[in-house]
Amino acid sequence: MKHLKQIHPLGWNILVGTIFGRMATSMSIPFLAIYLTQVKDVSAAMTGTIIAVSSLAGILSSFYGGYLSDKLGRKVVLLTSIFVWVLVFIGFGMADSVLAFFIMNALNGVCKSVFEPTSRALLSDITEPENKLMIFNLRYAAINIGVVFGPILGIFLGSAKTTYPFFIAAAIYFLYGSSLLLTFMKTDVSNQAIQTSRIAFREAFHVTRRDKLLLLSLIGIILCTTGYSQLTSTLPQYFALSPEIADGAKTFSILLSLNAVVVLMIQYPIIRIAKKYSPITSLMAGNLFIGLSLFSFAFVKGIWMIGFLVVLFTIGEVLLFAMMDVLIDDISNPDMKGTYFGAMGFTQFGNVLGPWIGGLLLDSYGVSQPFILFGCLMLVTLSGLPVLMLVKKEMDRKVKGTIIKEHVHV
């Protein structure tokens, strides 16, 4: 309770806004794949492309968005991106053609990839070092509270059959943006806690490009997120098409809610264990859980087994994502936090590869050969493990080098 009282008003605003924002997106965006394939008769490969373009656009915009938040300040970038996001959700609600959905999901990726790293950098700015693990994991918990209720609302609103829920998402994000604007007006955080950077974009790019630890981390996380992305891309299509699974859309919504509930139940017990080790060790364990649970979906025969596999998948998710923000905050240049968090947008390449690979595998093998489908997805995911091992080796080398230098200095 003592630490909770130290959270800045803007921190509480972001945490509460994250709950409702993720509720809004999880009642609409995850059902887009089912809507496109079943209502619009779009092929699995094209649907995968439309889903993937969000992450592709995010890759191209996240780094620059993070840099702008360092250059112009968090307030300007945060508010601009969220109100543009409102217009994008309205566009989703009005979309009717494949091209329109493609454009809207690309813009959705841009807004998300600019808003998210800026909000995380702001949380880092306004939080004391000893409370950063807490604030980042409260944010992660807020995401999952929203995802508990979002899919259920999505089923109730018929999100697999209509785009109407996107208008509700637009209204929620408008309220979120308005509350941020009011909180910024009532606080002086933009003048005290955040110092804008004078580093030129080219210099910022070269600094991050030469950071071997950052680059290896990005590659490893990309391969991990390729596997994680199957939860909202390939799996809903597989459930909807498989004769083994009755009412795939309903099953998928239940599983999304189960995923979020399990995250909330196990997050803090796992964090208590994981924080005893390095963040990269947590990522390696998460990679294993996600890869192995993905392959196990080839054996599913009933809802209980699917539920069990979702629990295993969720353990991997928590291990993967709970310590990721802490890792980036630790390795980032203090004057370039927004840029480093923005660089994490490159990990969205995994969310481009994942739906694309899954869509190709579904088109090639369908649901009749699940062992090939999920076996390939497992191999792609687990290929991230040796890269993460290299990250751990590099981190150990840097720690050892620092200790030697301190000893020599003494």
C-alpha cells in the first residue's frame, strides 16, 4: 500500500485508461480475423496479411514515435496519437472493403506503436527506480483486466459478425484521451519529471544500432512474439474451421478471457520467483512454454484440454512479457528512454511473421494436418532460444567487465 501511494496521478490515469482501452480493443480487434473470413469471405492468407499489417506499420513508426517523445515531450506525442486513434476506430466501424480494413489496421498499428512506448517511457519518468518493477507489472495487470471482459463483451455485441463495436472502442479511447489531457493540465510533470532530448534522429538511430545487447534482445523477442501472435491470429481461424471444435468463435472468446484471468492469477507469484533471476532468464523460460504449448494444440480434442493448454501458454506469456519493460529500462540510455522503448516496436516484426506464416500453413495444410501446422509454429518459436542465450552471455560479460573495472578503480 505504501508503494501504491507513491504512484503519480498520471500513472494512475494510464493504469485505469489501460484497463478500459484494452477492454475496448479486445472486444473488437481479435474478432477481425473471424469477421473477415466468415462474413466477408476473405481468404486465410489475405486475412493474415490484414492482421499482420498492423504490426508492420508499427515497426516502421515505433522507433520514430519513441524518438519524438524524447524530442517533443511525452505530452504532445501521447495526446496526438490517442486522438488520432479515436478516428481510426471510427474508420474501422465504417469500413466495408478489404482495402479499407487494410488501411485502418495499418493506421491502428501506427497509433498503438507510438502511444504504447511513449506511455511506458512516461511511467519510467515519473516513477522512482525502486518502484519501476511494480508500475510496469501493474500496467501489465491492467492490460489483462481489460482483456478478461473485452472478449465476453465482443461475443455479446456480435463482434464476429459486425463492426459496430469499433464505434464503442472509439468512444472509450476519446474518454481516455480527454482524461489524460485534464490530468496533464492539473500536474506539472511535463516541466519537472521529463527533460526533452536534444539528440538528433540520426544520432539516436546510430546509438541504438551499435548497441549489441539491444539488437540481440530484439531478435530474440521477435522470434518469441512470432509464436505468441498465434493466439490472436492462427488459433481463432483454426478454431473456427476445425470440425473438432464446436462454435469456434465462442470458444475463442472464452479462451481469451481465460488467458487474461490466468495472467491475473499467476502474474505476481511468477514475478516473485522471476525477479530472483535476470530478465533474460525469464524470457527464455517463456519461449519454451509458448513453443511447447503451441505444438500441443495439435492434440486437442475437447474444451478442457484446450483450456489446459491456454494455461500453459499463459505461463509462457507472463514469463515473456512481465520482465520485458524492466529489461529495456535497465539497458536504455537515460536520455533516450523513449527511443529505446520505441525500438521495442521492432519486435512487432514477430507479429507480422506470425499471422503470415500461420495463414500460409492454414492455406497449405488446412485443419486436417494439425501436427504439421503446429509443429512448424513451434520450431519457429523455439528458434529464439539460442538467440536469447547469446543475450544472456552478453549481459553476463558486461556485468563481469563492470565488476573488474570497479575492482581496478578501487
